[in-house]
Amino acid sequence: MTTDEMSAVLERMGKKAKQAAETLAVLSGDVKRAGLEHMADVLLKNRERILAANEKDLGNAAAVGLAPAMIDRLTLTDARFTGMADGLRTVAAQNDPVGRILDRRVRPNGLEITKISVPFGVIGIIYESRPNVTADASGICLKAGNAVILRGGKEAFNSNMAIAEVLNSSAVEAGLPDGAVQFVPWSCREAVPIMLKMDKYIDLVIPRGGESLIRAVTGQATMPVLKHYKGVCHLFVDEKCDFDSALAVIVNAKCQRPGVCNALETLLIHKNAAPEFAPRFAEAMRQNKVTLYADAAFRKLVPEALPATEEDYFAEYQALKLAVRIVDDVKMAVDHINFYGSHHSDGILSEIPENIDYFTGRVDSSTVYVNASTRFTDGGEFGMGAEIGISTDKLHARGPMGADELTSYKYIVRGNGQIRK
């Protein structure tokens, strides 16, 4: 298909989405709730069809040597498939984020000014690997009264097409407008720059994937972009903490799913804790086959660790690799995180209240943890049912983004003939 032909198809999709968005914006919460519940039901009925499409994608991924972390994200296990439907139902059950009164005031001249939440309109989602994003993004966008145009990666093309077709047809069956959920029907890259210039139809674009994708989208888009670049997540082991609990948290944060954005990438250890803690920590990492890249102070205690470079402290490994550094105090830990981190998820393992307060007050990240794993930065774990992504931006939304974060607001001003003098 030529670029001109793609442009024509995408323009038709944009017009259709815009019309659907106008209807969605005024639909009642009950209609949207029923629609999402029906979509979840129909999704489960199409399990075999969708898993067969996923198997086809996995076969293609193996043939081209896709990285293990990417294959993990691509794989639709039974639990992840069921999780898509559960996520839709959880989103459906939430309070309607549209039409909330955010502020109301009456001016001395009698004007009543009301600030209410409203949908963005049409949201474009550009994403890689994870086919569950197709369901999560569709559900959250619809709950917030937005139409959505989805563009998934080529590695999950068959899975995404199957899921999107089921969601769109079931949404229409439930009374939602046709065009509320649309999927770009090509896997070639040429479609993306065209989509990113459709600001006449798309009000907001959200990229989900690697840093190169996100920077490319940000550089080309003519509409606002809501993004996170990468997840360089830290934990700081303070001089006084429960070492057994700290080890369990670290193993979970690094090893449970090393290929995700909320996995631990750098561990900081207080110098007073290091002599006792470092050997125990190193043994736990050895058992979990984690390669350590560390500073000279840590390598004196754990000689088998490899020397860390400056790049290691900026790295999002997404693998069983971990950067380690020994620091003088909580201030040095905070300074390290704010310089090397990605403002995603960072935590302190401590029993010292003043250090906890210092850390939580000064670490500039979307989510800050105290004595818990960074792996909880997730819409489902936060009670959102699903998420549209995890924003490391500071404008509009930050951290896991659910339906509430996909609304804007407008003012409605009621008067009885007032004029400005």
C-alpha cells in the first residue's frame, strides 16, 4: 500500500473516531459500564481465537530471534488473558470520570462558574509487544469517554488484530458508537508518521514501548504526547533496616519480571550497612543468576562483581543485571537517584523515620516506596483495573494512568444577561 493510500485510510479512521468521540462524551456511565462488561464477556468467548493468533506471533518472534524480555511481554499466558477481561470489568465498575464537578463558584456579578471533567476526545496509542495493551487501552479510553486509535508493533500484529476486532464488534453490539475502538491495519512503520500528523482528529497520543519509540513519537507528533522514557528504578538500603525483609523486596523487584519498566535496575547501600548486608545480598543475587556491576567499595566486599561504568547507572537493563553502589548517607542516595534515575519508581528500605521523610520528600519520581518493592507501580496493583501507561511527565498526569487521567476539564459559565464593563 502506498503512503497516499495509507493517508486516505487513516483520515477515514480519524473522521470516524471523531464522530464516535462526540457520542461517547455524552454517554451515561451506565451505558459505558454495560458496554465494557459485554466486551469482557465476548473477549473470554474468543479465547481460543486470540491465543491462536498469539501463538502465530510467538512463532514469528522466535524465528527472528526476538529478545527474551520482548518475548515475555508478547506472550499471552492464560493468566494474562484472563487478566485482560478482569481489567475491563474492574474499569467498568469504577465511578464515571466524566462530568465530575471539580470546582464551582459564584462571582459577585452573579455568574456561576463550574469546572467539570470531560474526555480528551480521540486518543492515539502507539505501542510495542504487549497485546494486553490493546484491551487495557481500549477499556480505559472508553471509560473516560474517548475514542481510541491503536497502532501496535509488528511483533504482536496478529494478536492485536484479533483482540481489536473482538473489542470493536462487541462494543457496537453493546450500544457504543462504531469507531470507538479502531486498530491501524498495517505493521509497517510508514503509518506512524502519518498518524502523528493527524492533530485534526487525534487530541492526544500515548506511546508505550522502548525509549527509541517514545523519543521518535515525541519528535514527530503535532499533538500533545503523554509518555515515559524508561524505568531506571532504584532501592536504597539504609543503615538501619530489616535485612531479611530488604533481601526479599530486592529479589522480588529485580527477579520476578526483569523485563518490565518497574523492575529494579540499581541498588544503593548505606556504607554502614554494607559490611553485613553486601555478602548476603550478593549470595541472593547469585542464586537468582543476577550479574552485578558495582563500584570499587562494593567490589572490596564482593570481589566477583564486575566494575560498573557511568553508563551502568543510567541503564535500564530489562534483564538479570543490576548496578550497585555504596553511598555515604540518605542524601547521597537521593542525589544519585535524582541524577541517574528516570523519575519512575524508587524506594527506601529503612527503619529511620527522619531518613524516610527526607527520601520521600526529595526523590523526584512519579512513585516513591517505603519498605516495598517497586514492582507495584502498575494500574492493576493501584486499584485502577488496568492502566494506559506509567507517566514520568509532570504535566497533566504522573505515575500509573487510569481513566481519571484520560480526562481534561472545561468551564461552564451560567448567567442571566451579565455584560462585562
